Amino acid sequence: MPHADELAHGRRFDLEADQYDQTDPHPVRSAIRRLVVERVIGLGPSQVLDIGCGTGELVLELAPHVGLAVGMDVSSGMLEVGRQKASDRNIGNVKFVFGSFQDGAFRSVTGDEESGLDCITATYSLHHLESPDQHAALRSMCRALGAGGSLAVGDLMLFEDPAGHQNEFERVGYNPANDRPQQAEELVQVVESEGLTVSIESVHPLAGILVGQKK
């Protein structure tokens, strides 16, 4: 089961689900999602799992390029919106499941737990966790990958001190009351410690994309 704090975040997003796609005012977040899609397409996985998928936009954008795209989230409301969007667009090679970084269920969602996952993505979801839980989540994702598998994380991550960018918080989608972004280099170190080759790209001083490739 997801942790209690994750379930609390899920209930908060349940209240926003119906209007979420119409009310997102954060252009940096949208830009990061588009770049994650580009990076994943370039990696060429046959399957992809997006943890913290929200209303499933990244899942649906990747679906034409993979055999199976799976979205996982702790918000039942967001998942239902994702299922409806898939139905409206006649996209059949997707599924949406309830779960989180913490419960480990994502290891078997593609139906091939033994060989590991081709690709795991997480876009603007990891930053909701406390620092130790972010590190644990990254390690779990790395360990769930099969040989040659890839990890793509697009999120709030600190390349500079947030104090110098307070006028950019809304644009980047950073709410200090709820969000816990980590130093970008710290995230790199965690993923590298699991044996992945890592590249990182700053999209904004407070947000970027980390891509890891398992050897």
C-alpha cells in the first residue's frame, strides 16, 4: 500500500481531477513533460511505466511509440480522467492502475516482473515525497529496471538556490508549502549509486530532467 502521506496527496488531487487539465498554469512543467516524451521515444522502449501519472497525458503521448504504456497514481480521480481520455482518443495499449513509488507494486504492472521494466518515468511527482523517501523511490525504480532499461525523471530539482527565483515559483510549478525538491546533484548521486549511467539537463534553475540507463 502507498504510505499515508501519499494517500493524502492523492485525496488532494482527487478534488482537482476534473479541472486539472484546464487549470495547469505552469509552462515549465508542460515543457518538461514534452522533453521527457522526446527522450523516452529516443530510447526506444517497448513498454513504459509512468509513476505519478496524474491525468495520463504523458502516458497517452507515449502510447503510439510503445507496445504498452502504464500510468500509476495515488489519485483515483486522476486515473479515471486518464481512462476517459484514452477512451475518447481510441488509444487501446494503455492502462491506469492505483499505486505509488512506495508500495513496490509497480514491479509487476507490465506483466513481466522477472525480466524487469524497459522504462520508468516520473514527471512532477517525486517532489511530493520527503527527501529520504525520494531517495528510496529512485532506488526502487532503478532496481525494477531490466538490463538496458531506462529511467526518465522530469521534476522540480534544484540547480540554484530557490531564494533567488521566488518570482518564478508559479511559472515552474513550485509551492514551498507542499513541494520538497532536492538538489539536482543529490538525485544524480542516488541513481549513479545504483549502477546507472546518468545525464541531467537543467530546463530551469529549479527544474530539470534526469535520464539514467541501466548497464
